[in-house]
Amino acid sequence: MQPIIRMTNIEKHFGSVIALNGVTVDFFPGECHCLLGDNGAGKSTFIKTMSGVHKPTRGEICFEGKPMHFDDPREAIAAGIATVYQDLAMIPLMSVSRNFFMGNEPIKHRMGLPFFDHELANEVTMKEMRAMGINLRGPDQAVGTLSGGERQTVAIARAVYFGAKVLILDEPTSALGVRQTANVLATVDRVRKQGISVVFITHNVRHAMAVGDRFTVLNRGKTFGTATRGDVTPEELQDMMAGGQELATLEGSLGGTV
Amino acid sequence: MTDATNSDERIKEMSRLRRALIRPELGGMVGCVAVFTFFLLTASDSGMFSSTGVLNWSVVSAQFMIIAVGACLLMIAGEFDLSVGSMIGFAGMMIAIFGVTLGWPMWMAILVTFAICIALGALNGYIVVRTGLPSFIVTLATLFILRGFTIFIPQTLERKTIIGGITEAAEGDWLAAIFGGKVLKGFFAWLGDIGMISVFERGNKVGQPVVDGIPMLIIWALGLVIVGHIVLTRTRFGNWIFAAGGDAQAARYVGVPVERVKILMFMFTAFCATVFAVCQVMEFGSAGADRGLLKEFEAIIAVVIGGALLTGGYGSVIGAALGALIFGVVQQGLFFAGVESSLFRVFLGVILLLAVILNTYIRRLITGER
Ligand SMILES: Nc1ncnc2c1ncn2[C@@H]1O[C@H](COP(=O)(O)OP(=O)(O)OP(=O)(O)O)[C@@H](O)[C@H]1O
Ligand SMILES: [Mg+2]
């Protein structure tokens, strides 16, 4: 099977900081690929090069077999790559439905002029939020009045709605309660079965093991290796993420996949 | 699960009151009612509500509205423009230089002036988004630069700082009429004939109504308010304006072209300032180097009274228009009531402070901050 996204030798420098130093990973349709790693390992930077926020300093991105250069995130979203960012990208003063469609507002034409289709936006927002297990007071409720977990759920619902081919989740469960977390993991499972490629960043190995098909560990801007489900135990992943001196022994247990 | 429903119920008790309060226009509406009640009670016999009186404060309010619409959308997009007043003086002077000193046809003078001023607005915006400097500083620099040129250019060319003769130069010009003309003249003549409004009883205009039409200035103001309101609340671009001012980084993540939105809003502000300037020189028949002084602050005050947050991301064009109306009515009302005009500034300061306090409170209601 052909990977939907192939990232080859991606480097990203911020001035003198080398955030990514040659990362190569493939993502396949219908697979949930977990990205793991320490704080500051470069996970968020890596997915931002996939979602069009950052242009890689070096390296190549192939999307559906063709080299791809996203100039901005709109192009990525238009191509079917949607992202839940770690800091959510929600605007507290704006309503839930305005946030939901921010950057991709539905349009209806009146007298030949394009208008924001608020009815459709409100309807879709309420429906998608209900599907995620959150009952909103109304689509015009300001995001600022939502709890942290509810906000995260809006961001996830938005990405699921727009992620026709690739869904990137950067620590989507960090603020969620038990029921909402289960809901998100179930959603990941559901969209994966629809053939969507899911990129799932988490620090929680139990969550990773629950839905992940493959696991890539990033460390100080490099890939530490990709392991397939079944080849690696939760304990090994845990140790690998913990970093430090255990790393050497862990490399062995990854068995040739490095 | 119970938690979610519980918190819902907790909020619902407040929701009706909150919903009424969480409107950016609230302050402007309350202010308008208060101001009109006040003047109806205290100044109704001063001629303030006669047809000429109404025209008088309508024109002044419309002037404020024109620049408030631009300032409002720009503030919602998260930026300020302090160069509006200088831009008004500069645009007026350019029209006089092109149309009178250089003798160009008036329509050409107006169009070229629009092009120059909108380009200057774009430059303001470009510098702000490129350098990441606060727009406050960048446009403060523009304020001085433009004012300086507005005095320097006519002094060098004409050895004076007021250039007249615009009325003659604009005679019969189609574009000048769009800014300086009047509409509904026939309707007002009819109103005069049937005695709805008073007519001149002496002089060379005897028999004609004292108000002979609606100045184009008012039409421009209403048009800009309506278009601004629709663009802001009913279009995709309006959502981008809110997003750019609410949180530029978040907006960028989802693909909102924040830089483009901000630059366009600077250009629109410059456009509004130029509309103001053209209407003004057509009305006065002259351009002066000191025109537009302090207008940037008056625009910002009107916008804040209208409920916009200084920090961006929240506000309303209708609110800003109401703020401008309050402004115009109070300024002219004090004049009609014979109150010392310096007290107008006291009023401005007080109402600005009240508006900002109210806005901060409303913001807390919306975002749930404490
Ligand atoms: N815009 C930026 N400018 C400069 N340095 C940056 C920028 N973004 C990220 N970095 C640096 O790049 C490195 C990787 O950051 P990144 O956010 O990708 O880490 P992460 O793996 O997502 O960490 P976490 O688990 O804490 O989210 C960090 O050292 C960070 O300081
Ligand atoms: Mg991160």
C-alpha cells in the first residue's frame, strides 16, 4: 500500500534552534500512527510541517505520492488534512460555530453575493458536538465560556469534520475526562476504519496502546524508531518515552526497525 | 454526564439576562436613549429638533460615523490607526493641489487622491504586519509624517496653508457631486410645499424649504455602516476579521490569511478617511492644513462607546454608528442648549471611561474570566 503522506528527512530550524533534525516517517490510510516523545522532542513542530503551518527547512513531503508544498494551512485543510493543535486554535470571544468553521466558512449565495451560511454552520456544529457527547447551550455560545475539556472537544470535532484524509491530533486528551477520552479514542478508531490516516500525539501510553497501529518515538529532533503494534510492550514504550539511560537497551527491543 | 447537565442548568438561570447583556451594541443603545431623552427634555425649544437642527446634528454624526466604521473594523481586526486625522487633512489637501493648483479635472483629482491614500493605508498595514510592531507606534509615525507634508506641500507650492476655489473647480463634476451633492431634493421641496418643513420667508430663496435635501455625506455614512455591518456579521471575511483580532496565531493555524486581513482593514480605514475628506472639502470649498485634527481619537472613542474591545476580536459596526450618533447629538446639543463647548470634552472623557468599564465587564461575562 502507498503511504498517504511520506515525510523524508524533514529538518526544521528556528534560527539557531534545530527543532527537527532529519525525521523520516510514513503514514498510511486507515492506520493510527502514534507519535511519542519527551517534552520539546519536536512532535508539535513535526506535525506543523505536515499541516502547512511551518515550511520544513529541508526534506521532502509527499502527499498521495506527489511532492507537496503547502503554502498555508488552508491548502492542507482543502487537501483533507485537519489538525487539532496542542493549544487548540480556538478564539474565546467567538461563538462555537464561528470557531468551528473559522478559515473554512460555509458559503451560500444571495443575489449572487457570497454570504456566511450561519444556519448550516450552527446545525453542523450542534450535530458534531452532540456526536462527541457534549450538549452545547447553543451554537452561539462563546468558546470562552466552555470548560477546557469542552474546548478541546470542539477542536477535535472540528478536525474530524474537516479531516477527510488525514487527522492529526496533538495531545487531544490532555484535558479530557474519562467519558470524553473514551469518546475520542472511539472516534479515532471509527475514522481509522473509514480509511483515514490518524496521527496521534500523546504522552499516555495506555491511550497509545489502545488505538495505535504503529508507534514512532521522537527524541531531540530525531526519530528514535517506529515500532508496530504487537512488537512492543507498553512497558517498553513507557521506558522509551522516559528517555535517559534506558534508551540504549530499548533500541535493541525495537528490533531492527530503527 | 450528570455533571454536564448540571452545569447547563446552572448557566441557564442567568442566560436570559446575560444574553441581553452580551451584545456589543448595548452601551450604544442605552447611551442613545439617554442622550435623546436628555436633550428632548432640556433643549426641545432650542431648535435642536427643528428640521435644520436635525440636519445639523445628523451631518455631524454622519461625519463621525464615516471614520468610526473604518476604525471599528480595524479595531476588531486587532489594530489601531492613529493617522486617520492626518490622513483627512492630507487627502483634502491633495484634492486641492491636484484640482486647483494643478488644474486637473475634479474627478481625476479625487480618484488619484483615493489611490494615494489607500496605498498609504496599505503601507501602514504592511509595516505593522511585517515588523510586528504595535500599530499604535507605526501609525503615530504616519500621523506626524502626513501632517508635516500636509503643511509643507501647499506652503511650498502656494505659499499658504489653506487652498480655496474647490467649489468652482468642482462645478458640474460628476464625481464631486457624489460626495458634495444632495439627494431627494424634489421630496423636500414637496415637504416644504405641504408645510411639513418650514420654508424661507425672505431673501433670494424665498419659498424654498430650509432643508433642501439630504447631503451625500449622510448617504455615505449610512452606506458604509450597512455594508460594514453586513461584511462583519454575514460574510466569511467578517469571520476572518474577528479571528485576526481575537487570536492571530489561532487564526493562522486554521488558515485565516491574517496579514492580508489586517492590511485590507488599514486600507479600508484610509478609504473612510478619504471619503470624509472629500465630503469635507466639497462642503467647505477649501482644504486646510489643520483639517481632521484629533479625528483619530474621536473615531476610536465612538468605536469604544459602541462596545468594541480595545484588545480586538469583539465589537459591532452598528454599535460604532450609535457611538458616533451619541457624539454628534451631544456635541451639537450642547451648542443648541448654549452650554460652554469646552464641557463637551469633559463629557467625552467621562463617557469614554464609562464605556471602557462596561466593555470590560461584558468581556468577563462572555469569556467567563473572573
Ligand atoms: N516557533 C518556534 N521558534 C523557536 N523555537 C521553537 C519554535 N517552535 C518550537 N521550537 C523549539 O523546538 C523544539 C521542539 O518543540 P515542540 O513544540 O515541537 O516539542 P513537542 O515535542 O511538541 O513537546 P511537548 O510534548 O511539550 O508538546 C523545542 O525546543 C522548542 O523550544
Ligand atoms: Mg507539543
